[in-house]
Amino acid sequence: MLLIPKLDINSHIPQYVQLLEYIKDEIVSGRLAEHTRLPSIRALADFLALSTTPVELAYSQLVAEGFIASVPRKGYYVQHLPEPYLRLGSGAGDRPIQPHEASNRAAPARDTKVYKYDFHMSNIDGSHFPFRVWRSLFHDALRSGMEELLWYGDPQGEPGLRQEIATYLHQFRGVRCSPEQVVIGSDPHFLLSFLSRILIEHTDHIAVENPGYLLCPSTFRQHGYRVTPVSLEEDGINLGELYDSSARIVCVSPSHQFPRGMIMPIAKRLQLLEWARKTNGFIIEDDYDGELRYYGRPIPSLQGLNPDADVIYLGGFAQVLSPAIGVHYMVLPKSLLGDYQRMEHRTLFEQSASRWNQHALQLFMERGHLEKHVRKMRNLYRQKHDRLIASIHSYFGERASIIGEDAGFHILMRVDSSRTEQELIRLAGAASIRLASASFTWLHPPVNGALEFFIGFGGIPLERIEEGIRRLSEVWLDTLQ
């Protein structure tokens, strides 16, 4: 039996996250036994005096993570938890992605150990965050309308921020859109869940890059979609396989493919747009770090090539600014605006991103601070990127190859070894080196492939990069072929 939680309406944590974590804890602790039936969405919403949206979002995420199952015409039931989860507190390898990790290109396991050489795949450098400017703007935002900011606000996101995002995307990513096409949310999972409910009216089959970012296929699969992995070529997704799949939605990261870092050339981008036209399909363009290109100009967006095409553009401020800001967005094509508005009305949708943060971010952008910050961080990350590449060449030579240079927060390092990837990670960890295998990004892993590891450079201090790679070579080289 579920004991009804008391939600903190004054907390900065969204209500659906509070409910999600409460139910998850009840299941993990054993207080909610396997096969227990949960209250219906409407019954629990009525008891908590909420709209159905937070409860539906919490239940959807619990289904996505495998804690509960939705049985048609019967309800929601607690699922059996595997022993590895009960022992470790989280799964390993292909564990479900947590809400707080959704913007973080999540590595396959939580790790609270402190490492001297932390090559986490997507950490940012927090030492250069403009705390003084942000604090001042936050105060300005509160003074400008304190009582108004206590209310729900526009479900689609604050109009002023949507205007700033539309302007920013046009100037820096080549996206052509109006503020009415911008939808703001607190994290990518929230936006993808909403998008999946809109697109289900058109098709229930989505194709995704393999390997790729698993949040998209995981989210769509849990909303009833058939998911088809499509392999990659040297210049991006295999269009022949895409046509053969018969899918009418595809999710791609054309400006910096995750995880392999390739850039889709203009010819293939145009061919992909032609695929959407011929199949009456939709393209989800994931542009998670499009601003962070270190040599040459940032690659313009796919959406900007044809703003009238059915391209849904996804972006956010987690990597260019900070994940703590909690502001992500999608740009809908005009053809989906009516579907979005009807869905918003049916679900009594409430905005999940903090209004205070939205207003502070609006001022941050209006006054030119974001552009300045991105330029500064791009220069810093370029130095780290170059130091990392030079160090790998120096200490590993021909016994390691590098995949995905010149952009983002990580590279892939490929090696051939007599050891397994788990053994190599343990050797690195014993030397206080943090890194992660790239195997979790595959839906259909290759047979007998070389070992590949994420080497992130965003969060590690510049002066520790070469020392960390030297130390890694000392513990790995004897195992490499």
C-alpha cells in the first residue's frame, strides 16, 4: 500500500520529481512490494490536490526506469527489482537514465568517489561560472516582479526568454524560428516525453542513431513507440537503412554526433530533409553542444536549412552555462504548433522550469553575458582539448586512436587490449583516474569491437590533463596490443 507523501510546495525541486523520488524510495526499501497496485493517476492527483500532469510525469519516469509497469485497463504495478540494483542502489551498464542526469549525457553508473584525475565525459568547468553577475541578475529579476513570479507563469515558458532564445539561436546556430515555436522545460526527458505524446498522433515508429544518446529511444519506447537502431557511416546516419526501416521519425545529432563526434555534411543534411519530405516524416535534431566547436565556425543547424521542414530542434544551457540552471528547450515546426496547444490544454500542462531562473537567464542573455561567457569557455575548453590530444599522442603513440576531435567535452579513445573494459576501468580507478566505457551508448553492440572509452576534458583542471594521461599510460600500456 502506498502511503501518500507530503509534497513541499515551496521547494525548488519540481513536484513530479519529489513524487518520483518518494515512490522510488518506497520500492527500493521494500515498503512497496512487488506486484503492488498503485493509485490511478487521477486518484493520486485528487488526493494531493494537484493537476494530473506531475503524477503522470512521475509515473511515466518510473515506467521508463523499470520500477513500475503499466498494465492496459488495469493500472500501474510495482515491478521486480534485479539484485544488482538492490546491492548498488543503481544499475550498471545500460541502467535507466535518472531525471537529474538527463542533460548530462549520463555515464553508465553513479560514482561518488573523488578522483585526482577526473575525465568525466560531460563535466563543465565551474571555476569560471559568473557567480557575481548571476547573483546580481537574480536580484534584478526578483525586484522586477516579485509577487508575479510566485504564480505558474506561461506553460510554454516565459515570453521574454523565448524571444531571447529565438534571437540567440538565429545568431549562433542558424535556427530560424519565432518565439511562439519555442517550448521551455526543465530537462530533456520532460521535453521528449511531451514530444512523444504529440507525435504519437502521426506515427509510433522512431529510428535512432546506433550508437547514440539513449535518453531519446528510452523515452519514446516507454510511450509505446517501436524503436529501430540505424547504423552510422563516416558522415552520419545510414540513409539507406533509414529508408528501409519504414520509420517516420528519426533522432539525429548532426552537428556533433554523440558519442562519435562526426559532423553530418551539407549533402547528407539535404538528403535527410528529403527523406522527411518523401516519407511525411519528422526529424528530431539534438544540438546538445553545437556552440562548442574549437576549430572553424560552429556548424549551422539542420533546422536552419529549411525552417518550413518538419524538424524539431532540441537544445539547452546545461553545457554552455550550467545544468543547475535547469532550462532546456525545443523548437517545434509550425506544423506541430496546433498539436502542441491541444496537448497542453488536455494535460493541464504546467511549466517545469523555475520562473526565477527563466527571468534571470533572460536578463543574462539580454545584456550580452551569455555570448561573452560562451566565447570565454570555448577558448578554455579549446586549450584543454588540445592538451588532451597532445598528451594521448605523446604517451600512447600508435597504441591508441582518437575519435571525435574538435568539439564538445569529450573524445573517444580506442585501444586493443588483452584485458576487458571493466578490468581497464578498475586499473584506472586504482590510480585515481575516472573514465567510462562507451559501450553503453550502443543499442545493438558490434561483435568483437575494439574497446572505446570516454575521455572528458571539460571539468578537469588544465594542469592535471597531461599528468593524468601519463598516469593512465603507466597502468594501461602493458595490457595494450
